[in-house]
Amino acid sequence: MSHSSHSHDTPPPEEFREHDDFNIREVHGAIMREKSEPRDAFAPIPLWVIAVFMALLIWGASYLVYYSGGFKSTVFNRYQPAWGAEALASAPKGPVDPMVLGKRVFTANCAACHQPTGLGVPGAFPPLAGSEWVVSGDWHGDNHLVRVVLHGLQGPIDVEGKPFNGVMPPWQQLKDAEIAAVLTYIRNEWGNSAPPVSAEQVAKIRAETAGHPQPFTEADLKAIPAEKFEAAPAAAPEGTTPPAASPAPATPAETAPKA
Ligand code: HEC
């Protein structure tokens, strides 16, 4: 009895106690952390995972069907689902705004020299903002402007009273509608204000000048009587009757001599 009570009451020597204490915590900790051994068995995919997956699949498919616009490149109508031909027919398909297309053409082809501000680079690239070449002031005509862009311009010229002597490359590779749009744009941007130019007018001058070998010079152009284009009726979408042509607003600048 005295022996056992002795073993209870008397603590083990210091170094054993430390050792036991340390070991037990470590071992328990390790057991708590460890996962059970992997077993060779078939673990089915949890039902909820399948349910979530199916729900996502259905949502994705209906989203695509609802908002894809029938995968037609011409459709963009955020609020209208396109289910087929009728929906497509009712989608807006008005003419492209020449100011929007024109800005795009300008940024891609002209801005590098004439600058996004239309102010050009002094001594190198003449300004388009306020230019008599652009808005058909002085002796300049709309017909000259179309020639400049179709075939380019070289040699000494005056723009807004300042001399330039460079070479502008031709832009025949642009479509009639693109040239019409870029001209309409530069005539109505940066404070400029002049009637729009139509694709038909560009096509006419393209045909007239088809054989022109190199960029025009100021002298070439001056020899061609200035023409002011009639304001073209707004391009109408196919299959609709164009609105009645409204006459160009008569401004004093428009009373220049006609060919
Ligand atoms: C590589 C530079 C360059 C590019 C790109 C360029 N131009 Fe020009 N442009 C010139 C130069 C240089 C002149 C003057 C030519 C001369 O001195 O005979 C000029 C002259 C003009 C003129 C007549 C003068 C004036 O400033 O009003 C117009 C209009 C014009 N460019 C429009 C355009 C349009 C529109 C585009 C794009 C489709 C374009 N240019 C692209 C260099 C360029």
C-alpha cells in the first residue's frame, strides 16, 4: 500500500516528466491533424455537385440562346431577344452615321499626319480645322476636296495663309462610302461646318479621275472650276424610300462660281 501510494504521490524525476508531457501533446496533435488513410473504394460525386453543375449548364445554355442574337453579326439590341427572322427584321438597321464611320476612317488613316485635333503639324502637315480646302472656301470646291483625298496632293500649297510643300498619299483604296464619311467628318469636326459628301459624289469623281497618274498639285486643281455639291439626300436603307431631299442651307460661302 505504502508502495503504491508512493508511486502516486512522488512525481517522477524531472527529466522523465518533461519528456512524457512533451510527447503526449505532440502525438495527440499529430493524430488530430492527420486524415484517415486513403482507402481503395468508389466515392460517388455528391448529388449537390451534380445539381449545381446541371443548374449552371441550363443557365448557360438559356443565357446563350436568349442573348446571342441568333449569332447574327448585324444584331445588337441589348433588350430584345432575337429568336429568328422576325426579330432580325425589327432590329434597327438604319444607315451608318457618317460622323461615326468618318471618325473611324480618320483615326485609322489621317490622324497620324493631320493629328486628332485636326491642327496638323506646323511646317509639315497642314491643318484641316478651319482649312479652306476642307470647307470649300476661297477658290476651293467640294470637287477639289474629293480629288485631294482620292489621289493625294503634292507640291507647294497654301492652307489658311501658310505655305506647305509636302506629299499626301492617295486614298483610292478606301471605299466611296468611307471617303464620303471621312470628308463629312472633317467638314463638321473641330468647329468646321459644311454640307456632307455622299458616296455617289465620291464615286462620280473617282470615275472621272480614274486615269490620273499621280497626286494633284495646287495648280492642277485651280484649273478645275470649283463645284459645290448639292446636299445629298440621307442614305436610305435598302428597300425604303429616301426622305425628300432637303436643299442645302444657302450660306454666303455657297455662292461661289459653278462649273
Ligand atoms: C502621310 C501623311 C498624311 C496622311 C496620312 C494624310 N495626309 Fe492629308 N495632307 C498631307 C500633306 C503633306 C498635305 C499637303 C500636301 C502638299 O503640301 O501639297 C495634305 C493635305 C491635305 C488636304 C488639303 C490641305 C488641308 O490641310 O486642308 C486635305 C483636305 C487632306 N490632306 C485630307 C486628308 C485626309 C482626309 C486624310 C485621310 C484619309 C489625309 N489627309 C491623310 C499629309 C497627309
